[in-house]
Amino acid sequence: MVAVQSRRKRRMLLTSGNQVSIVRKAVLDDLDTIKAIADAHRDELGFVIRRALQESIERGELSVAIDGDRLAGFVEYRHRRDQQTTLYHIAVVEQWRQRGIGRLLVEAVRRDALANGKNVIRLKCPESLPANEFYTRLGWQKIAVESGKRRRLVVWELPLVLEAK
């Protein structure tokens, strides 16, 4: 698996075998598909509000993975005013899982956070979801478990190291 970033077009390419996936900033034309993916993952993500997705696209804080000509996943996040970026939603369509797309989406957030001077990414994930294993494999640190409205949430943190220029 090889990841390459194009600075000019602000997209990343992932190659694995014959498959090529691209991660790029979402555009408003992606909104219907992103919302459909979010709705298909309602058990994991909860109810995702269309207007919030639109606002994230407009802020440049929503990226999508494209595999061939299909949208395979998305990640929504927010750069806070302090040194933190919060990852709110990440989902990969089931048929594209286990191909490195989730890893590439997280890497896109990491690079964007660094470019915006952030030093940590945080997220909360329901304790019962297998996604917690994914975050462990990517090197995230479990910093807390807290009570949510309906289920317990694991709080994850990914410290960022500024890259030398």
C-alpha cells in the first residue's frame, strides 16, 4: 500500500494491488451520497444532520474517499480555536472496508490538522463498536471512557508531531 499526496490538488492517492483510491475535500455535489452513507451507518454514527454536513463541506472540513468512480467513505472533522481538531464522523461503505480507506481518511485529517497548526486530534467512539480496534491499530491513545446519552464512549487522542519543513 502506497500513499502519495498531491499538494497542488490537495488530494491523496492510495494504491493497493490494482485498486487506486483518492481522498479529496468534499464538494457540495457529494452531499447526497455522503448523507446516504451516514444514514446507512446510523447505528454507529447516530443521526447526522444534512445541514451540518453541508457546513463542514463549506468550511473545507469534510473529506471523501473515491474508489474508481464511487464515493467509498467520508470523514467529517472540525479545527477548534485551540490546538485541537475533533473528528466527528468517519464511515467507509462496507464493500470497501479492509482496504486502507479508513486509514487514508484519518491520514488526510492528520495532515490538514498539522497544516492548521493543531497538535492533537480527538474523537469519541461508542465502547461497543469494533472501530475502537481500528483506532488502536492506528496508534491512537485511549484517554478516557465516559457516559454518553445512550451508551458509554471511549475518548481517543492522536498526538500530532509537527513535521520539519
